[in-house]
Amino acid sequence: MSKVILDACCGSRMCWFDKEHPAAVYMDCRELETELCDGRKLVIRPDVVGDFRAMPFADCSFRLVVFDPPHLRWCGEGSWMKAKYGQLNRETWQDDLRRGFAECFRVLMPHGVLVFKWNERQVKLNEVVKLAPMPPLFGQRAGKTHWLVFMKPMPEALEHPGMDEEQAQETVCALENVVHDLVHGKTHAPSQVLQSRDFDIE
Ligand SMILES: C[S@@+](CC[C@H](N)C(=O)[O-])C[C@H]1O[C@@H](n2cnc3c(N)ncnc32)[C@H](O)[C@@H]1O
């Protein structure tokens, strides 16, 4: 099975049923092996050590991306929460997450799916969803934890086979522009709509 799934910040892979899924690439910015205060082992051993703000993958590489970034702005230096979940940078977290979302969409194939997880214990989902370049399709909340599902758009023409040479060229350019804009943090129409209203999921 080829590697069609990316977990962009896998941590210890707690959310995976199969923690060695053959179709998945597990990425994290840390490698860590430690013991938590309750004696349990915490092992973070990604396939790829990388930064979700600048992923080491080509455009359009994956069908499914999982994005579960750190959600804590404040936590104790030696706390188990920090060991397990990492921590947001207090000054740059919004830009970091914006870049992370853009990278997720860049490495997704058109019509690829992004699954985003967020715990709003410290930062409301409203504040975070605005950093994505487009709105989610739907989501689910369990307590303070949200799961949102996005789909990377495809230029309309690509959905209709049988186009001539000129249309095909225009389509490729349009797709390149979407990817370029996402990488450089430019938003497209749906997210402008999103930013102008109060996004709330109950
Ligand atoms: C909420 S945890 C992920 C938990 C994981 N989904 C699980 O099921 O165990 C967030 C992870 O993001 C990682 N992380 C933080 N900043 C990152 C970055 N810039 N690039 C990649 N990973 C990052 C942290 O090391 C941490 O392991």
C-alpha cells in the first residue's frame, strides 16, 4: 500500500487504532522517549522529523491529512501535558497554525480530505478556524474537543473530462495558483466569508 495518509504532528499516535498503519507517514517536530509522572512511557518516534509550517513533501502528495497541533498556550515547563501535547508559541501561534493549515492543503491532492482536531480548553475554536484558508465541511464536538473535516477544492474544469489543450493548460495554471495562494497565506472567497461572520459549532 502506498503512503497516502499524512499525520502532520503525530505525537505518540494516541488517536490511531493502528499506530503503524502501512498507508500512513507519521511526522512530528520532536523525537522523545520519557516516563510520565504516573509511570507510563511516552514515546514519540515519527517516521519523519519535520515542521508542519514547512513540510518536506511535494505538492499534492496525500489523499488524507490529519492535523492535530498543540492547543495549549500555557502549561507547566515539566508538566505531562507539555510532554504529551507540546505547546503553542505564545507570540507566533496564529501565524504558525495559519502556515500549518496552508501546508496541509498544499500537500493534499485535489479533493483530498483534511481532518483537524482542536481542544478549546485555552483557545476557542472560533479563533482557530479563521486561520484555515477555507471553511470546514462539517465537524463534531466531544466535550471541549472538536474534529473538523475539510476538503481541498479542485478547479471546476478538472471535474469535466474531455477538455481541449487550452482549457487543460488554464486548468493546470489555476490549480498552481490555488496552491501558491494557500502556501503564501492568501485566502479564497469562502474563508473571507468565514472571517466576516462568527463561526460557531455546537
Ligand atoms: C496534540 S499533540 C498530537 C497528538 C497526537 N495526535 C496523538 O494522537 O497522540 C501535538 C503534537 O504536535 C507536535 N508539534 C508541535 N509543533 C510542531 C511543528 N511545528 N511541526 C510538527 N509537529 C509539531 C508536538 O510535538 C506534539 O507531539
